[in-house]
Amino acid sequence: MDNDAARHELIDALALVQEQFADLAVVEQERAALSATAASADGTVTVTVDSDGVVIQTAVSESYLDEHDLADLGWHITAAAQDAVHAVQLMVAELLAPLAQRREQMPSLSDIVEGAPDIRDLLSTVAPIPHTEGEEEPDDYPTVRSAR
């Protein structure tokens, strides 16, 4: 491959990388805003999870005990949480699919420049936003109140 052709291929590859990074930032913001809610026990138990699958809200209707046993509450909460996590995972996968497809279409830099890393490896994961020092960490325990 002559130098002009290699230069053009490299410029095209780097343009794809730049576009991928710009889209990745937008997709990460959209991903962070996702949540899913699922219900169990005939809708009397609901659990909401964020995009990382972390439970952010759990609600049990006062009518739960009309039809269900208190001993089964933990199972119903777990089932709703698992369903919500599965739903949010599907949403995240759908959101990331276009980025993954573009990444697969990117050329290997080593085909253009001998010994260069594969661009696809550099773009293969989306890292979660780390907790920043000084930020208040969320409580590990929910606040439970009666709705009466």
C-alpha cells in the first residue's frame, strides 16, 4: 500500500473513532437516565432499578396482604427486581447495539500501520462513571414509611 492510500485509510479510520467517541458520550448519558420497573404479586409489589441494575425504589401496596402471605413478600420483591434488571439490560443492549455494529466495521490499524493497536479493542467496553470523592454516597438502607 502506498503512503497516500495508507494516509487516507488512517484519516478515515480516525474519523470513525472520533465519531464513535462522540456518540459514546451521548449514549452514556442516555444509558445513565434509563430505569425499568417490574411488578409481581398481581401488581401489588413493584421494584424499579437504574441502568446499572441497582434497586432505586421498592413499593408494596397495602392490599398485598389481602391476597398474599407476608412470608412470600421477599420472593415477590426478588422476582420483580430480577424482571426489572432483565428489562433494563435489554434497553441498554438496544441502546449500545449501533455502537457495537460500527465498532465491528472499523478497520484494524495494524492493517494500515504495522504494529498499531486494533481500534476495535480500544472501543470495546463502556466504563461506568466512577463515584467521585466528596459526593454524598446513597444510603444503603431504604426509608420505610406507612402510606397512611
